[in-house]
Amino acid sequence: MGNRPHTITALLDDLGDRKALCAFNVETFDTLHPAMRAAADTGCPVIIAYSVPAAEYLGFAATAALVELVADWYPGVEYALHLDHCENPADLRNAVDAGFTGGNFLDEGALTPGTYLAAAAALHHDLAGRASLEFVLGQLGHVDHDHTPVEDLSVESIARFAVACTPDILGFDAGSIHGMRTRTQSIATELIAAAAAATGLPIVLHGSSGVTPEQIRAGIDAGVCKVNIETAVRARYMDTVRATVSGEGPGARKPRYLTRDTDEALCALYTDLLTDYTLREA
């Protein structure tokens, strides 16, 4: 196998103004393959992201090997391999040792209070140059549990956070909410622009599936350089599965036809998102 993943930082270096990389959260081969295929078809770089449970299903090393194998089917495709929503520093270190080239380390309640900044700084010390590290100030919004915004969230507090842990990619609560299936949410584009200017760092938008297309474009203009997409992927996949298995065609009886249908549906979704966010005109 030869098509090794890049770091997100390396992909960002070649990204034009007012554009953003797409990070597609995949869970299985059936969601991975169409992402790589869409990236190859569009000639567009892509971030392949796995949550910790999804990566642990096969194991970090086997997951990295699978992604590299699929990338080898599409010579020339540029991609990064990212561990998403990681709260255990050991998981991120193990993933990087196995071949992942980046990770999102955040505090969603599993860490001992007051330990996040030190753990993030230690990760930067150990992994700088090997992986692109994404650190998040505070907790993010989710549709399925209560969310407490950072009380003193401001450009100043974001800048202090960036100095304390030295992220390669910076995250904070900009108003998006994980798990939304309708695109109705607005985001704090002025805060994004001010934070990007104050820190000089690329900004990540989590929970993009629920944000209006107009607001995502405005966010990219303001400084968002990485857009995470998971709920939209899961919804398209499951909707396609239900439609196929409830029909009368061969897909209702043979898994290979189901995979064909999900591959086509997801490739179309990924292509649209890559076109809208990464290939958009400046």
C-alpha cells in the first residue's frame, strides 16, 4: 500500500481562500468507500474521520490499513485520517501510532475537572509534527443532552485557550448543535471571524448538518477551514437502507445490491458537499 494519509495541516496549506475541508465521519466500509470515490472524482482533498467507537470496532491499526487500502484504489487522492470526539489522550496517541494523522481532543464530561488544558498541552508536546491536533474550548451542543455554554466565551478567552494548549485547529461553541436532521441553525460568524483574526488559526465547525447552507458559507468566509459532517451522512445512509430493503428489487434480498445503492447515494452527497465547501469559488 502506498497512498499514505496527509496531516490536515498539510492539506490546509494548499487550500485556497474562502474554502474549507470536509471531514466526513464514516463508520463502515460502506460509508468510507463513497467518500474516497467522491474525493477522487472531484479531484478534491478530503478528511476521513472516525469516532473513537467506530475506530475501535476494527482497531486503530486495522482501520488505518483499511482506509489506506481504499485510497490505493484511487491513485492521487489526497486525504487525512482523523480521530474525532476523543476524550482519552491515550486513544489519540495510540491512533497516531497506528497511522492516524490527526485528532480532535475535547472535554465532553469524561475528563477529571480542570485537567483538559494540561492534557492537551501534553498531546501537543508529544505529537506535534506527526498529527494535526484539534482542541476545543468548552463543550459543544448536542440535541440529546443539556448544553451549558462557556460563560466567558469571548475573543479574549478563545485567544487565551489557544495560547495555553497550542492547537493546530481551533474549536469552540459557535452555535451549531450535533445531531440535527434539519438545516435551520445559525452560527456566530462574527465571533468566528474575530477568533480567526486574533489567533491566526483555522477554525473547525462541528455539527454542520444542522446549519443552514447560507450560514456555512458565511462561516467559511469568516475563517472556518474544516467542516465536520456526520448526521447528514448517517441519515442519507439509513434512509437509503430503509428504502432499498423495503422494496421488491434484488436489494431487498442481497447485500451487494444494498451496498450499491448506499454507495451511489452517499457518493452524491459527498460530491455535493465537497463542491459546496472545498471547491467553492473564492
